[in-house]
Amino acid sequence: MVQVSTNPNIQLLTYSEVEEVSGFVGNFQVKVRKKQAWVDWEKCTGCGECTEKCPVKVPNEFNAGLDHRGAVYIQFPQAVPKKAVIDINNCINCAGRKFGTEPRISKRTGKPILAPCERACPAGAINRSLPLSPEGEVLELKVGTIIVATGFKVMEKDWFKEYAPQHPDVITALQLERLMSATGPTGGKILRPSNQKKPKVISFISCVGSRDAKYHTYCSRVCCMYMIKQARIIKEKYPDIEIYMHFMDVRTPGKDYDEYYTAAIEKGITFLRGKPGGIEVLPDGRLRVMGYDANLDKDIEVDADLVVLATAMEVPEDIKQLAQKLSLSLDASGFFKELHPKLKPVETAVEGVFLAGCCQGPKDIPDTVSQAKGAAAAAAVPLAQGKVTIEPTISEVDPQRCSGCGLCVPLCPYHAISLREYQGKLRAKIEFTQCKGCGVCAAACPSKAIILHGFTDEQIEAQVEALTSCW
Amino acid sequence: MEKIGLFLGCNIPLKAPDIEQSIRKVFPALGVEIVDLVGASCCPAWGTAPSFDIDTWLALSIRNIVLAEEQGVDLMTGCNSCFGVLSEAKHLVDHHPEKRKVVEQKLALIEKQYKGTAQVYHVMHVLYKEIGLDRIAEKVKYTLKQLRVAVQTGCHLLWPSEVMQVKEQNPFYPTMLKELCEALGADAPHYSKLESCCGMGAMRSTDQEKSLSLAKEKLLCMKEEIDPDMIVTTCSSCYLQFDGAQKIFRDRGEIDFSIPVFYYTQLLALCMGFDPSEVAALSQTPREEIISRIQSKARMVKED
Amino acid sequence: MNVINVTSKNRQEAIEKIIALGGEGIVRCIQCGACASVCPLARTGFTLNCKKLIRLIQTGHWEEMIEDPSTWACVACNRCTEVCPRDVKPSEIIFAYRRFQAMELAISTSATMSQMNLYMKGHAVFSEAAQLRQKVGLPPLPPTTLSDEKALKEVQTLLENSPMAELGLF
């Protein structure tokens, strides 16, 4: 990320959202809203002084809710760019310092009374007297191609009522990842959230929300490997911690992956084949995992101090709005749909828009890197060539027959049709770079003014005749 | 809700009629009139028609629900098993038009018609949702303060949550009965096997020892973890199991303690001041001592 | 030899029969074991539990366990159905198998008694209770089929017009 941020040919827009996309391959116009950070990023050095003075406590998203951040915060220590933002919805406007108001003057000192974050900033990056707009700033970009790489989120534990989600020592694997991180809430020590003590026994449960008809029927693909990774790191660091892993199946399809798994068995990590159906909370706060060992054909129990749920990867809710903006379709599982599952895995139905990473489906880091490089190369091709080849079977409007009723405009799934002036009247016009030749407009046109090349009535009738004639 | 149809089932009227009497006492006192579903039959129990032929099960269950419909009331069961059988039957018939057609044909044989207007509730649901904790607390004459209860909701009130009209927020961590006990002043702490099965029903008649092993595991869990003054349940089967199994364990010398068992409305009736010789008179595990403690001057919070 | 030749089994027939008896979820089972981990039958060590029964049927072992009483111990707690990630409804498979056993009369004596009671009294669980009831101030008979001949006749009509009638249980 640091390399990206320092590359003169790359403009990095963080804390920003795509508002609108129009145009077509080679000529996309993208409106991007740079959200209001309330901190002057030109001045902010990322020193973090302000974050330490803020009195607000909000669950820290980056640490998966395991600790708190202030209303003014830097997302995480390695953030690029490392700049502070104010979460204005949670800001309590200390000292009455709402943005755009003048400070009160201290009767005692005669100086203005500032909010702690303002006072703390050595660079003068926070000035609450400025009437900053909560809307931020909208940038209009002209781009030739677009790569969508919006990523994933993991399911929260609260969905899984059978696994005692109310108990603090039942955590998601992402939360464990934060507990294991040197920059996480415990500085990398594995401690039970309930009492900040080291666990003696840890249970991992796989396929929580994945491969599940109630939630997601797909396999999240990465859980088996990251759980084994987490288990092995814990076991190497703390050999005395007992680790039990409950699996439906262990899935390790990747280079060196199965060797990584079998080595985990050799290191003394216990694998149990069978999905647990419940967790009992014991009086001393430990968690009794109700499991089943399919190989023994016996119910088993594990009294654990910490239970880790490998909750499913899923796309964030707002992916639907982004899909609409980009005219992309989503598959049955909610991920962006590629043009062809085998032969066009990074292309989409919209020419010039490409996919990379988990927004297209669950995948691990090596697969994501490969796909991202593929998407980057694919996106560079039309830019380098300066032209694109389009399919011949697309629709065209005969402006003489078109009545200008506009019925076809909202029907087009690719936003390829607009009403334009033709000889003084409004007539439908199909942008041929956007048309995919689906034929919806041709079928709907009451004036029969739209033809789908290759599928005109005459052509279809000729085909029928040829197929039904005797020979 | 001004009145409700009481579906008796088999266990309550024939094995523990003091539970029936307690239901008949407390509901009118809380403002809900009890209507008898005259001519009701067995739900039918899981081991009968449901184990032979689905359509026969559905017809017998729906006939019972129709008895409530005919009187313009919803139906309330005291037995969890009846609740499960009737709720699942109603769910099946209401969600599968082809099943509904078969049932309608069968009911035509006995000149009955199913409209689908009556809901199936359990005593616990009506107490919790319709009457409410506040109204219950207001009627308490003898408080259960300083008494600890082990609550036993019973499986058929928890799962499958899909078919329930009134649902626990988390069926694996049920709280309705706990709150109902707390409304009487009692302490109802969590214990680890809160939602586990007591082993009654079909298991008891198929393999008594295995059935008793479940009851014992749960009983010991209650004793060791929270040492309750009594067990309180909303399931007549759980009631019979815990009441009867303790006697067996004591006779065999397997346990040296005795925890009185109450169906919730029995306890509620006692707290409301009803006569124990009517509402809590039949049990194998002695209850006299705890009953006299409950209905003592020291616990009285309200005069008549 | 302690070997099963699975190719000799008619899996399709077994699965179709279970579906016909109300266990349509059987085709979705991936044997994850969640049901068995909370099943009272598995916890108490019955020969069969929901997962094992499903596997036996999936592999064509349809008739071998007909005399096994495990399925009749299922308390229909439905915890398996609540935790199943594949919407198999394992308890319905147990009941589907019970129906197969029942129609072949592979049932216990106590189950036979219940059918008789249901037909004769309208109550599967029946015992003389007049004294108990009067002791607590209730009328000797509850207002059920026990005190309503027309109602009992209705129940009997439904039972007579069912496949159960052909089994000679009542």
C-alpha cells in the first residue's frame, strides 16, 4: 500500500465512495464522494495525539469490537495514508465546539476554549471553527476501465444462537486474528476476553454460516487454512495450550496446504470430524462444546476456555447499490458475477469493468493476488490498444420508425439506451459499446423500430423455414 | 385475550390433575376465562398416529384445533408434547395445501370443518405474552424471595422454533420461564444443562435406564451448579420425570437429596394463595415442607 | 466377513421409500454430525441416532434395522432439526423410519398399548384417575372423549378410516 501511495501514476482516494458511474469502456465518468474527514489531511501527520485526548469510546471496528476507539481516530497503525478522521455521528462536540461555530473565550485566560482534539493537534489540522460541509467533496474522474475489488466481511457470531453468542469467550476467527496481532488489543497475547487470562483449552469450530442452508450454501474456502494457521501459531508460541478443531471436512486444496495440515496433526493439534451442535456455559465460565466424532461415532465434549467460530465470508449489504451503479449483476450467493466462470473470470457483462478478489467469490490470498494481476492486465489491454472489438449481434434503432415513446430506455439492463434529438424530435439511441445484444428492447418496441442484428424477423423466419423444410 | 380453550391432553388430567386444577384456578384470577374443549382427544401422542401415518395424525390434531375454532377461541396446552404435536400439525397443514385437502376430506367424515382461525399456544406463552409479568407479580400473595429455582422449559417449547407462534429470543438460552419465576420473587440462575432433555416420553417407555440416565445427568447438574430449593417446569412430561425419577434414585440409594418439583402454574397458584390440597397435592417427591415455607406468614406480601 | 458390498444395495429404493413416508430432507444430508452431537439417543448410547440412521438409509440399508427399537426412543425434541445446517429435518427421517417399522408391526408392546388406548379411550396415555381427580376437587372424568361418546366415536371414525386400521391394533 505504501508503494501504491507513493507511485506518481496512482491517485489513491481513501475514505471515499463511488456515487455514480456513467459512460462506457474507454470513456467512463465516475463521481466519487470524498467523505468529510473533518481533519485537514494536508496538515495531519498521523501522530495520533488527538486520538489519545478524545473522551468518546466507540467499539473499534478494526479490532472487531474487542476494544474501543475514540470519535477521532486513525483506523489502524499501518493505515495508508496514516491520517485521522472524526466520526462525526459519535463526536460529542466537547466544549460546545460544533464545526462552524466560534469558540467561547475563557474569562480567566482570555483565550478561546478549544475541544481536546483541537488542542492536542500539534499540526493545527483540526479547526472546528471552519464550517466544513458534512457532504465532503465530489470528484469527477474520467477513466477508461474499472476494476471492482470491494472485498468481503465476516458474519457476526450473534447469528449462531446454538453457540452461546452472549458469552464473551465465544469469538469469531477474525477476533482471534486481532488477539494474535502485535498491534491488536492485547498486543499479541492470547487472552480470554472475559477475564484477560490465558486460555488452557481452545476449540475451533469450522463452517459456521458457510455450507449452511440457513445462511450461505457456499464454502468460504479460506477458513480451514486460516484456522490451522492460527492453531499452529498458538501451539508454537504456547505449547501448553490444548487445541481442538471441529471440522465438517478439512479442505486444503492448494500448493503445500495439505502438508501444512498434516504437520498440524504432528504438532499435537486434535482434529475432530463432526460439526458441534451446541455449547453449554459452565458455572466457572468455561464453555462445553457439544461435539460429535464421526470417526468414533460417539458424542464428545470439550471443556474450552475460548471458542473460536470460523464464521462465513459474505459480501457487505451495500454491494447491491454498487452493483446498480455499475450495471453489474450479482450471483445467487450475492457476489459479483463474472462473465464466464471458467473462461472470463475477471471480466463482467459490462465491457471495461473487471473484478478482483472476494467481491467475486470467497478466495484466499494467493488466489486473490493471481486474480488481481489478471484483472489489472485485462483492464490495461483496451487502454493500450485504444480500441475495443464489439459483438456484431447488437441492437440498433431505426430513427425513422421510432416514435420516441421511451419504453425501451428503462428496460435496458445495461443503460445503453437514451433519448436523443434526431431531426428535431426525440428518438431512442442505442450506445453500441454498451449494448450486449440481449434483445429486450427489440421485443418491447411497439413500433418495431429496433432490430437486433442477426435476429431480425426475416432471419429467424428463414431459419425456421430451413429447419422445417424437407430434404 | 378474554378467554382461551384449554387443551388437556392425557398426562395432566389423568396423571397430574392437580396441575389441571392449578391452571383452572390461576387463569380466571389473572383475567383469562378458561373454556373447555369438550370432546378433545389425545393430541395424538408422538408414539401413536404420527408414528404410523401422517394424514391420520394431522386429521386427529386438526380435529382438536377445530374444537377451539368452533368456540371462537385460541387453544392452550399445558403439556409440551401436545404443544409440539399440535403446532407442527397446524404448521404442516397451513403450509401444504395438498395436506390441507386430505385433512379436510378426513374431517368431512365426522362433519367437521377446518378454517385455520385458532392459534396454538402453551400455558407459558399465554402467561408471558398475554397476561404479562407485571400482572402476575401484582397477584403474588406469598413471595418466593430468597428461594432458588432450577427452571426446566422442556424441548417442545424450544424447537423447532420455525413452528412457534411465540418464540424465545434464543431457544438455546431460554428466558421466558426464568422471568416468570423471577416475577414471583424467586432467583432462577443459569445452569449448564438448562436446555437439555429430561429423557421422558418415548425414551422412558423404550429404555427406562437410558431415559433415567438423562434425568440423572440433568438433576445432578442442577444440584451441583445451583443447589435449587425446587425445580420448576412448564412441561408435564418433565414434571413427571423429575418427580418420579428422584424417587427411583433415592430408593436405589443413588442420590441422597430430594428437590421438590412443580409445574409452573402450581407454584403460581401457591404464590397466589390457592389451597395446596387442590393445586399441588399429588407428587412422589415430597413437597409439603417447601409448600408450607412458601405459604407462611413471613412470606406474605399481600393480605386477602 | 465383516464387509458390506455396497453395490448390492438398492439405495434409490431406500431413499424413495423414506421420502414417501415424510423424510424428504434425506437427500440433502451431508453427514456433518451436528444432529448427533445434541441427540438424546446418541448421548445415551442407543444403537441408532439420526445421523447414523440417515447414513444407513443413504447407503441402501433399509430393512436390516427394522427390529431395532432406537427410533422408538426418539422424544421428538427436534433439537436436531434446529441445528441442522442442511434443512434435513433429521427428526422427520426418524419418524419416517418409524412409520416403515410401524406398518410392518415392528413395534414394542408399550407402543401397541398406546394405539389400543387411543382407539378405546381417545387417550394414548390412559389410567383410571377418578380418585386422583376428585381428591383435588375435579369431576371424576375430564371433559374429553372420556366423557363424550360422540366425540370418541369421531376419533374412532378417523382411526378406522386410516391405514392403521389394517394392522389389527384396535
